[in-house]
Amino acid sequence: MGSRKKILAISGSTRADSVNVHILTAIAAMYSGEVAITLYTGIDQLPHFNPDLDTGNGPATVADFRKQILEADGVLICTPEYIYSLPGSLKNAIEWTVSTILFTDKPVALITASSSGQKAHEALALLMSTIGAKISASLLISAPKTKISAAGQITDEATLSGIRQLMDTFIRTLSEN
């Protein structure tokens, strides 16, 4: 068996203690023996997208973000929903990849964890499809604060099962690429 596949995990929330970070951290722990998951923590450091700045590698933070996507075998995104849409910071991060082919045929798995989440979930799927990502699996976790403890443990069996299904499908997709 070759080296473990690398997954870049991106939280759409800028909060250090967000439920989205807890979910990604729990997944990284659950699957540490199967894949190498790195949590991208610089989403709040990316400048506002400006096509005039998108020359060469772009600003240093953008170049680093793009490099991490390039080096990953797949990308796992977990985001909240803000005002029936994606958080501006996540959309901004995705906009910095539009002039590239970084996501073209790149396997991605999408999780939306928010009170409702349906509109953000649809928006994220549309954005990722538009930039050519290969969406291998997606999961909507409504009312996540009732399913994940303050310590970040996933306490709801149905949610845990959904995450396992998502990750098993995602890992299978990665091994096929």
C-alpha cells in the first residue's frame, strides 16, 4: 500500500472554537490511521479577493493556500450557514482559486453544519461544481450544537453514521484517483 492520501480540511467559520472546527478535528482523529488530514487555519488571513492582485502567485497568504490545495489529494470543507448563504470568508477563499485549475477534478467532500444549513449547502455544492471540483460526498448536519458536545465530541449516533458514510465514500474516491 502506498503513502496515505492527504486531505486538506477547511472550516468555513473563522471562530477558533466553532462546531465546524470540532467536526473536522473529530474526523481527523477518527481517520488518522487511514488518511493524513491537515486543518487549514488561515481563512481569516486571506485578503479580499481582487482580480488585480491575482497575478503570478498572488499575495503570500493566497500562494500558501493554493499550494496546500495543490498538494492535497482531496479537500474536505465543513461550513456554517450565515444569513442563508456561505460565510463571506469561505466564499472569498474559493474566489481566490477561480483563476486556477486547482479544483478541476479534485475530489471534495462537503459538510454544512448549521442551524438549518440547506441554502449554504446548496450554494457550496453549486460553487464547487462551477469550479470543476469532483464532489464525492456531502452531508448536511442541522442543529449541530445538539449533536456535538462543547468538548468537540460527536454525541449523536445518526450524525456519526453520516460522517462515517461521507468519509468512507470520500476515501474510496481518493484511492481511485
